[in-house]
Amino acid sequence: MSAISFIRTCVTLLSALLGVFLLVGIPMIAADDGSGEQIDGDLILMQGEWNLVDFVYYRDNIAERLPKGQRHGTRTVEGNSYRLKLRIGAQQVDDQYSFRLYTQQHPKAFDVTLSDGDTVIKGIYEINADTLRRAYSQPGEPRPTRFQGGDQTYQVWKRTMDRPPKKEKPADG
């Protein structure tokens, strides 16, 4: 057997082994809600902690935006669930929710199941590295088809960035 034939045989065997390993040896990353839904890029982008920066109620295409001092919130996403700590005016929420993404729809969509396990709200979203925009309807109402209009709640979230620790100044001496 020539050296070239030997190398071709080794490359063929290694390719076959790599293919088997990729098919069998690496598990798929799946949602933790038992659905087996494969996690895609948007769900990966949603992981972590987010701070609320805008919150607007739209009723009959009329916007009601609360002043910044009356809207505070954090959203911590792990897998396909999140913990929401929210204060909007006098209303406060601190609860855990599960959600499902529909990334193939336009605009991209989500369903959130409330903590009672039965109530579902339908919404749309856009996400990039550090900004998440969401619009959703009230339970039982149709999914919004666009942002900032109709009858919906509109939110903008910014990813919490870890700041590097401050460097201490060396003591003079």
C-alpha cells in the first residue's frame, strides 16, 4: 500500500468516526420543560439577567407610559423559564414563569405560561446581544402582530452587564 493510499484510508476512517460521534456522542441541547424542543440562538441569547428600561400599556392604540420612577424590574432567565421581579406603579410581581419561543414566525413569537400552569399569554419579541423587546396581549386575547400599538403591553429590557471590580489605588508610602 502506498503512502497516499494509506493516508486516504485513514482520512476516510476518521471522517466516518467523526460522523458517528457527532450523531451519537454529542447530546442535543433541549428545553427543560419536557418538550424536547431544541434550544436555538434566541433562547441562548435570552439567558441571564435583564433590567426593565421601558414599559408601556397600549389600549386602543393609545400609549400610557409610566414615569421611570414608577417602573422597575429584573428578569432572570434560565433555560425556558424566568423569574420576574417587577414593580409597575403600585403593582408588584415576584413569580416564576415558563415560556416557549416560535422563532420561525414573523414577527418572532412567544407563549408564556403563568405560575398557575393554565393561563397563557401570547406575544412577539425581538432580541439582540443586549436588548430584548416584547409585546404581549392579555390572557385569552390574540397575539399582537406589531410592536407599540393596538391592545398590548410593550416592554424593553437591557442585559445586565457585570462590571469589572474597581482597582484600588496603591497606598502611598
